[in-house]
Amino acid sequence: EVAAAFSAALNNKVVGFGSYGIFRPWDGYRYSAEHSIYVAQHVRGHGIGGKLMEALIEKARAQHFHTLIAGIDADNQASCVFHRKYGFTEAGRFREVGYKFDRWLDLVFMQLML
């Protein structure tokens, strides 16, 4: 279930999106949301991701969520730095829980208390 979604366009082409939904499908997690942000590589570094993040945080607060959670490939240090810029802190790390591009991936969970 998606609770919010935003897109970013440049020259009438979508170059990014951000969305969040309920962290887990059980009622006890109804105040926790997990988000995703994607910005096309050729437009990174121009503030698009930041605008999407700000919109997600604002909407999550307006919808009375208590926390926003990010699941990030542990090798994606740029994303970890980006999330820290918005007040996220590392809440946990799972080893080899994802498999992509012929390799196992560690997952970092970062969390922002709203």
C-alpha cells in the first residue's frame, strides 16, 4: 500500500520519484513508513533528491507517521550520506539479505523519527 508518491520532471520527462508505504502490513506498524527515492543518474547532484525527500518528510508528518525508514544497499555510501543530511541515523544492518548483479548485498536500515 502506497501512502504517498511524488515525481520530479525536467523538460517534460520524469527524472525522479519518491514514495513511501506502510513499513509492515500488520496493524502494529501503521505509524511506520518505508520510503524509496530514485533520481536518474544524469541529473543527480542538482537538488532533485532533496526536494523529493523534503516532500516525503512533510507528507509523512502530515499523515501522522511516527518514523520514516530507508533500506539501503550498504555499499551505497552516497545514499547513506544523503539520508544523514536529512537527520536519518543508522538503526540496523543485515548481512547478505539481498542478491543482485551476481552478488550478495548487505542492507542498512536508516530511520528518521518524525
